Amino acid sequence: MSDRQLLNEVITLINAGHETTATSLAWTWQLLGTHPEIMANLTAEVDDVLTEDVATYEQLSALSYTRRVFDESLRLCPPGMGLAPRAALEDDEIGGYFIPKGSILNIAFYFTLRHPDFWENPERFDPDRFLPERVSARPKYAYMPWGAGGHACIGKSLAVMESVMILSAISRRFQINLASHRPVEIDPRLTLRPKGGIEVTIKARPE
């Protein structure tokens, strides 16, 4: 690779590979910290499934509740506000609104993911929204924190796998509690960071 290609690969890794996943996990710990019953369910599953401190690849599919927790966290706090802008190639009409050719559009899925037409009690943190039967009953594109179609995030599978592994590994060894229950604001940058960060206390769980 040329120096320019190498630089671009590093920027992509840091911004798209690290920043998004780290931000999503920070929001997940915030949500778990304010929902102790869900944290207890996640910990119980982790204790039941894991035989070592870190899940094996084969064990990941058994961490179904942990995966649902992460999916629901992404619904409420997606790593980005929406898709990259798109340009209308021709005149069009969407929901009664005329879209002239050349218009720049952005799908803000942060709002779609909280839209009451698709989500009952949309502000509620409910991992069981992602039980298979409930997923199949929703429109295909109601949930797309990773984008959709041919331009969906290429790192989706890796991000989900590493996030479930991290959540389960930390939950197996440590008890995480919020240091403060102050409301956390969104800091909308390239990713939707928690403004001021998420402050927690960490205590080792008994062996």
C-alpha cells in the first residue's frame, strides 16, 4: 500500500472500527446501569453459558439475551445519526413531499429507531423487542443502525461479535455500577458520544 492508502486504512480502523463500537458499548453500560433487572438477566445468562472468562466463538450464539441487550442499546443510542447523504437522481415524491432532482437527502435513523409507528413505548429499554417473533413482525427497515442494502456497514458482523464478547467478558468478572445517575446528553459528532462520558465504578465479582 502507498502511504496514502495506509493512512486511510488507519483512519477507517480508528473512526469506523473503534470509535463506533466503543461509543455503543458506553451507552450500553449506561442503559444497564439504569436497569438493574436487565443487568441481572444478562449476568445470569453469562454465568450459565461461559466456561472461561471470554466466550468462545461457539458460545456466542448461546448469548442470545446479551445480543438482544446490545441490539436494543443500538436502537436507542445508535453510533451515528443517520446514513451518509444521498442525492436524488430524478424528481420524486415521498409521503406527499416533492423531491426535486439534485436534492440532498439524509435518512436520520436515530428518529426512525424511536418512531412510535414501529416501536411500542419507543423510549423504553426492552431487549425482548428483538425476540425472533417480534423482529419478524416489524417492517424490514424499521431497524437499521448499520444502514441497509448494499451500503450497509461492512463491519457489522465484527462489531456485534466483539461487543457481545466484551459485554459478556466484563459481566462475568466485574460488577459495573453507575457512579452518577445524572442525565447523560448526546454529543453529536461523527458518532453520537455521551457528553462528558459515562462514569462507573467497578467491583470484582466473587469467584
